Amino acid sequence: MRDFAEDTVHCIEPLRLWEKALSPKTRSELSRTGNNSFPPSWISAIAQVVPAPKQRDYWLFGVDVTPVPRHHAETLKDRECVYQPTVIAGNKPICLGHNYSLLSAIPEAQVAGGASWSIPVSVERVTSFESKTDVGLHQVQRLLNDESLPWYEDLCVLVADSDYSHRHFLYPLSISRNRVIVTRCRANRVFYRLPDTSTAPQRGHPRWYGERFDLKDDTSWSPPDEYKTLSITTHLGRARTVTLRLWHDLLMKGSKSQPMHRHPFDLLQVEIADPTSKRLFAPQWLIVFGQERRQLRNCEAYQAYRQRFNLEHGIRFGKQHLLMTQLQTPDVTTEERWVQFSGLAYAQLWAARTLVHSLPRPWQQYLPAYRQGLNSPSIVQRDFSRIIRSIGTPAQSVKPRGKSPGRRQGFTLNPRPKRPIVKRGSSPRKKRTKTA
């Protein structure tokens, strides 16, 4: 086992992300590029700690949106109703606050040591005049099309949930080479097969879409082009049978500006059953989109989408342990910077995972995570204070300032103005007056 000092030499640059984040160069980049996105120096520093794939032939990324609730911040700008799940039956799953789009790199399970890690590469706020798919598309195009990053010329797979399965998100990525998108779609979608190619001359407009493929109507399905059965074991030790059915070259409806009939995709159906062949869940439908989608086998597409849930674990850890949603500020820019720093802190925990010493509580020493030697984010965070003391801090020593004179007598602050809640949606149509 290597010495701690030798490991520190390899990890000292990634662990000094805070020094780069607070440097004058980064401040100028923030003023030039805006506070709503990561500056290039942060992205290049985080890219150093993203491990290159070894077991698989592609880089895996995931995009998702998480809310930052600000119920009582009446003076905060651009607040709106955002989605937030609730356990109370009958309540609407909404809250007042902001949405943040998160693009993360998902390392291989062997490199992550079996823990659910995801490395935040870009964090941006979704404003009230933008959609989360537009912000996610901007993040994907900025990160995956940057020639200075190590994954530019390699095959990259992006996984997302059903909110990213429509043409507004998929069509701009259709021209990108070496990019494959695996996204879930709703079970009530209707797709189409390729039209029949006939050499006989026909009148009228050529057909763009063939027969219907209705996900609710199994009589409209054709026999799958690929069929495979997998046997897996859950983390609780339960045996499951996964049936994969793949259909090639399906189409979704497009528009004049987004002709989706030129960009077919593959459709994957996932069914999970117990050892008695009893289906446990409703079938799951996955869209495999991109020019290089055939480089991804059906089992690889399913495993890639399963790893998308690492983003959920990373977001939950950031909110519970990294104070992502705890800052109470009336300034939108300060809130954006705080959420980005939370993602930067999570990237530092990933960089320091090989330097930690297991420090279980007395009641935790027999848990599987500690007995198997897993370096989860919570285990790394517990020993991070020792690591940062060994490396040192870029902050300067404290200097005496003296006593502040304070406010002069009779000075009063004007209260901050209250901001209205932004409500999305089209304005109601005006009734036309009938003329005689």
C-alpha cells in the first residue's frame, strides 16, 4: 500500500479546487461568462479527477434537475412553483423556489468501489423563462463538445429521465457524432416504423412515417429485432430475471424545424420478473438515440440507465450533508454560487476517496459498507478534515482589523422590496367582440 504522502502528491492538484475557485482569474471568468454556469477553470479541474473508462467502451454522463425550495424568501427574485415530491396524500407535489440542472459524470462501479458516486461537472440554475431541457441541452453541448476535455473524441453516453425524451432535446444532438442518448419515455407514447420504400412513381408527398407503434397496444408491435434475458441479483440478494426486447429504426413525430423522420432510434423494452416468472413492475421503455447507437448493446443500454440513479443519491447527499439548500440569502447570484460550491465540494470528496481512513461509529463497525471497505461519500466526508489539514489551505493568515464603527446614529435601512411569484403558462386569450 502506498504511503499517504505519495498519494497526497497525486491528489493535491484536484483537492485544491477551492484555490482555483477563489483565484482572481476565476473571478474574471465568472464576470465574463456569468454566474449561472461553471467557469472553464472549474470544469478543467474537475475533468482531471473523472476516471477514463476501462471496463466499458464509453464515458457515461447523466443530467437531471433538482429543486432548491425557498418558501419564505419573499424578496428573492425569479421564484416560481417547482416540482418537489411529498409524502402527504392529496397535496400537490410543488414548492416555491428555483430549479437547478445538474450534469454529472458517472464512474464505473469498479472504480467507485461499489458506492453510488457521481461527479458534478456542471451546475446551472433554470430561470423562469427557460425550460430544464433547454438548460440541460446547453450543458451537454458545452461539456461534450469542448475539444480541451478528455472525452471529446470518445464515445459518450448520456442518460436522462422521461422529461428529456422529446424532440426539442433530442434533435439538436442528432448531428453530434460519438454521442448516444439513453432516455426513458412514457408508456403512452406512439411511434412509427420506417415507411415502405417503393421504386414505383407515386403522386403526392412521399411518406415520412410508416405504421404506428403504440406502446399501449401490443397488437401494433412487430416481433423484436433483438431478444435477451439476464439474471441479476439486487443489493438485498434477491434474484431477478430481466427480459430485454429491442426494436430497430423507429421514428417519432417531428416538425418543420425539427424533422425527426430523418433520425431513427432504437426502442428497448425492459421487463423485470421474479424467479417464478411473475412480473414485478410495469414494462420500462428506453429510447436509444444517436448515430452511434448500434455500438451500444441492449444490455449495456439497460445497465447505463440503471446507473442514472447515482445522480439521485448524489443530489440527496448534497442536500443532507453538504448544505446545498440551507443557505438563506435574498440574492440570486449568491444562491447560485452556493449551490455550485456544493457540487465543487462533492467533487473534492471524490478526489479524496483513496486517502481516507475508515472511522466508523461504535454501532457502525459491523455494517456491510465498513466491513467491505466501501468509500462512500459520507465515509470520505468524515475523514476529510484530516486530509485537508495534511495538504494545507490556500487562505491567508488572519490579520487584526480593529473595531468597526458601525452604523451612525439614526441610520435606518430601507426594507427590500417583495418580489412576485413567477407563474408560467400562456396568457388567457382575449374574447373577440362580435360585430354585426
